Amino acid sequence: MRRLLALLWLLAGTAAQALPLETIRLPPGFAIELWATVPNARQMALGASSDKGGVLYVGSMRAGKVHAVRFDARYKAGEVLTVASGLQLPTGLAWREGNLYVAAVSRILRYDAIDRQLDKPLAPVVVTDTLPTDTHHGWKFIAFGPDGKLYVPVGAPCNICAPADTYAAILRMNADGSQREVFARGVRNSVGFDWNPADGSLWFTDNGRDMLGDDSPPDELNRAPRAGLHFGSPYCHGGSIADPEFGLRRTCAEFEPPAQKLGPHVASLGMRFYHGTMFPAAYRGDIFIAEHGSWNRSKKIGYRISRIRIKDGRAVAYESFADGWLQGEAAWGRPADVQELPDGSLLVADDHAGAIYRITWKAPR
């Protein structure tokens, strides 16, 4: 019945307000609801919040827009505003000290005092416009680290190649774009990262190369405790798979292995460590990952939120937390990012259904 409902929705093109959320499977005590309707919702960034409410910013990659969603003190979403438009693949967002940073392929723009200017934002300041212009893996996930630096990935401009050092890397820079440097190398295409609150280490998802078959290579969850590490691309995949074209040049033993191998071609995107107190204590310090879903397997996988259990600073388990967007071989939604709200609930962006969901927990009676 659940599969039939999802397929009927696909055929009928039902509006976002009638999405078949009853098909989503969650652990006992958890519930999911449609929180806001935002076209092509990708990365989210939380603005300032208070006891009166706050603002969530959402990048709409294909639409070329950035949206702002106001929410009240009960975390109920309200008005959805367009705060920027006409941008090139504006996926990545980062909020810091009242200003919103937007990644648009080769440019990073800053919208000053954005929370107070939602109805009429100021013209953006160009932080940098000298990043590569390639659109193949050119959209970005950005975030500020505990060191106050802005971290910006630059994906490989290809499925598999050995590009210049400015590609297949995670860069970091000052908030004004100065002192740019390479933090991590050998990163084919990271579209999600966060810092472990326990030790400050950077963890990031990385999408594996295509055209090596249904089950190879795995996507990766990587850990970078310091700058200067190399994570293998294009020579080695998943910590142990030598690339058929580039693998003879260097060995897998030279590179940092994954902290956790993820499903092959699940398209792991946005990820966050869970800090909150709404969910049971066992979830605190774990990682949630939005798996956008495969496009190049004979049988689709992903299309879910996965959970990585963390113990003593290491990944010890990889499991499904929320799934059901994929029904058979038909997907009615594709998770693209996760974002914790101040009350400990979890938002999920879905760029396919044009929706943001909110997952909450209440102790079962």
C-alpha cells in the first residue's frame, strides 16, 4: 500500500502539501512532518534565533535562488522569502556574525546584516571570484570551522582525472577571502562536512567515481584531524580500490583511509553531528547524512537519511535512520541536507520534492 501511494503521487504530480510522508520509516518515537515548501531545497544554514523565533536560509541550486524561511518560537515555519536570485548554482550557504555567505561556483558572495534585511537585502559583497568556473562538480557546500575560517570544497572537474591542485580539494580562507590555502587533497567531490564537537576534527562526505559497476566504489565518510592529508582521489577509492586508470601511479597505502565506507553511489551530501537534547541521549555526537540517491546503478539505493554511530572519536556503525523516499525503483523525494534546529529537532532538505521536513522525537507511552 505504501508503495502504491508513492507511485500514485509520482503519476499525479501532487503538490508538496500532500507528499506521502506515511511512507517514511523512522525509529520508534520519531515523527516527520512537512515543515516548509522551498523549490529545489539544497544546503541549509541557520541564521540568528531567539525566544521569538529565527530564520533558516536555503540554497536552491537549479533555481539560482536563495530563500529565507521565518519560524516562530514554537519552531513552526512561516513566510518563505527569496533573498537572492540570478545566481549560478547557489548551493552552499554559511551564516556568521549576522552575514550570509553564498557559494555560486566561482564566486562567494556575502549578504551583510541579512537577518534584518530579508524584505530588501543589501547588494552582495564579493568575497572572492577567483575559484574555478567549472560546473562539473562545481556547486559547493560551505561552512565556517571552529578556527573561524571559511571551508570551501572544489570538486574534480570530471568523473575521473588528475586535475591541477586547485581541484579535488577542500580549501579554507579567512572570512574576507584572504589567505586561501588547501586544507585537504584527494577529495573527489565533497558536498557536506561538519566538525566533531568532541575534538574539533573535520569530517566530510565524498562521492566516489562512476563507471566501475553497481557496487564499486563506496562513497566515503572521511576524518581530517589536521591539514595536509590526502584522501586518495584519483588513485585510490574507498581506501583499498586502485583506480584502473590512475592506480598504478600511487598505492592506496599512501593515503588516508575512510572513517566509514558508505553505500556505493548513494550520493552522500549534507551531514551534521547531532548536538541536541530532543533525541535520546544515544544519538548525541552521532552523524546524520543525507543520501541523495544513486543515478547510475541498475538498482537504486540511498534516498534516505543515514546515521553513523560515533564512539571514542571513531565511526562504529552505519545504518538507516529515515527511509521511504524510494519506493521500488521510483523516488518521490531526494534528501540533500540536514540541519539541527535549536530545540534539537532535525530538518531535512529535499531538492526533488521541493520540501523541508522536520523530524521530532517524543518518548513513546
